[in-house]
Amino acid sequence: QVQLVESGGGLVQAGGSLRLSCAASGRTFNSYAMGWFRQAPGKEREFVSTITWSGGNTYLADSVKGRFTISRDNAKSTVHLQMNSLKPEDTAVYYCAASVVLGGISLTKPSVYAYWGQGTQVTVSS
């Protein structure tokens, strides 16, 4: 079992920045690839970013490339999502998730993640 707790969400003006954090507890953190997903009201959960267990490979959705950065600290069992140049369309609940899949394009799919946090709200005002 892995327990995930997100933090760092909030209200920010367009063009601003937020840094989301996800703290993991339970089984060995560095056994898991970590992902960030988001879900806006009335929409399906969508992929934002993922990072492999070693941090050696990262993937970003096209909609956030150049603005968001994912990183992890295995010593502290945390993963971060740095979000810059935020837009109103980034408004959503952001979820952290853990997967045993080692890598590849499948990490963009919610179905390969076994563990999820409760989510943190990000609201970007225009």
C-alpha cells in the first residue's frame, strides 16, 4: 500500500505559479513511477505529467509543455509539480498517483496507476 497526500494548491492569477507536492508513505517510494493528473468539472481526468522511478525520464502533456516541470526526491518520498505561466484552463483538481509500470507511454493512462491521492484544487483566475 502507498498513501499519497497532495498539497500546494490554491487560487492564483493567470500568469502566476504554483508548486504542488505529493508526499508518499508506505511501501518503497522509489519502486513507483509517479504521475500527476487533473480533472476539471464536467470533464474526464486527464494526464498532466509523469516521472519514472529513478527520475530519469519525464513526460508532459502537450498542453503543459514549457510551463510545467515534474521532479521527485526519493530520499524524501516526494514528487513535485512546478506550474508556471498558469492559465484559466489549468483550473482543476490535481491528483498525484503511483504506478508500478516502469516506463513508456502507458504511464499517461490513469488505469495503470494503482494508488491515488485525494487531490488538491488549483484555481486560476483571468
